[in-house]
Amino acid sequence: MITHTFAGLGLFLTGAAFSQVLAFAIAAWREDRRRRQIDDTLGPPSPDPSDRT
């Protein structure tokens, strides 16, 4: 009985971790797609003057 409990808990935690990774991957993909869409519309951002060496 304890083995089944631990197995179920392990599967639950594995599923939760996989869901979290999947959610972060989808969020990063959407953010990248949005940034590319903005760049396509407005062009790339201008260079930062403080970056000059």
C-alpha cells in the first residue's frame, strides 16, 4: 500500500514539474514571438548610447 502511495505521489510530482516546464516554455515562446512581431512592425531598437566604448 505504501509503495502505491509513493508511486502515485511520484507520478503526481513528475506531472506537476512537467506542467511547470511546459508552461514556462510556452510563455517564453509567446514572449519571443511578440518581440519579433514588434521588431517586424517598428524595426529593431536603436542602439543604446551608453554601450559605446
